[in-house]
Amino acid sequence: MTATNTTPGTGAVEHTDRGPLTTDELAARIARDIAPGSYVNLGIGQPTRIAEHLPPDAGIVLHTENGMLGMGPAAAEDEIDPDLTNAGKVPVTELPGAAYFHHADSFAMMRGGHLDVCVLGAFEVSVHGDLANWHTGDPDAIPAVGGAMDLAVGAREVLVMMRLFTRDGAAKLVPVCTCPLTGSGCVSRVYTDYGVFAPGPDGVRVLETYGITVAELRRRLAVDLIE
């Protein structure tokens, strides 16, 4: 992969020799940024794929809000135990030393600041790091907050894994969230198929792009981009 800076002296790195990241590539990219020894919750959906890319010797402990520490990657074939699932009811494996506990104890861990990192999906993330991921606001949509609000305020670092644009081409990184908020100013890093971003009080810092330039992103996003 060839990486080139947008202009000399800027921090944004453009990967223009390839297309956007696939879901597995995005999961692997996030996995590289999770510090060894971290206690981590992976949200329902795409974030669970990150478990497949965590180094076995990194000492990263996965938590799931339905009551487990030491969760392993998704289970397959004869590994599947119908009583051993993540919060999305997907069969998973257990690692040596795995522990199980009451749902209330699990949420006490989440709310009490005991998780180093959580990775959540999102409908929208605002320029200031507001998160909307439980309801689109559509009266016909089914709201599904789960433990997202608890994770958004309880985890020490909140990362988002999402597609940058909807199927209709609308940006999901926005000046102000129009969907109901899950948490305010809680997101520190946004990982998308087209790039990695750090929202903040002065705008959104572009850390990397994939298959697109910063200049092109400026034309497609209605947010202030900082390199």
C-alpha cells in the first residue's frame, strides 16, 4: 500500500492506490489501535468482527454486556454452543480464564468506568463527537438502544465503526446529529471505509483516507476537516 501525505507537513495520510476498506480490513485497522491489555466491549454488528483480528498474545479482554469477560472470536461448526453468545445472540468462543456474571454486574462494569474501550456502530456522528446509534427517528423504525448509552458514558474511550455514507450517499459524519442522541461529545475516533477521523471542538481531524483524497472528502462532507 502506498501512502502519501495530502500536502507537505500535514498529518493526514492518503491511501490513493486502493479503494475503500472492506469490513474485515476496517476491523483489522481498528484492532491495531487497541492497546495491549485493554478491557474492550465490541458493539453489536460490524464491531464484533474486530475480535477476529486481535493478536492472541495482546492480553486484550473482551466484555459482552450479557455477562461475560474473556470472550473469543465467533464460533463456527462444532464450536457452537447455543448457550454461549454475545449480546447480539451470535455464537462465540471463550478464552482461557473466561468468566460469567449477572447482567446487573455486567452493566455495573460498563457504567463504573471499568472498560478501557468500546467500539460502537452509528447512524450519525457529529463534528464534536456526539453519537446517534439507537434510533433513526423514523416513526416506523424499531429503537434498539441496548447497552449503548451505558457504554457511551462509561467507557474510557469510545470508538465508532461505520460506513461513511448511507446507501443513498448521505454523509454519516455530520455538523449536528439529526437522529436522537446516544451520548454527547463521547466519541474520540471514527473509523470508516473511506477514512479515519478524530472529532473535536475545532472540527474533524483527518488521520487517514482510503480510496479518496481529503479534497474530495471536503466536497462530500458538510463538516470542517482539519489535516
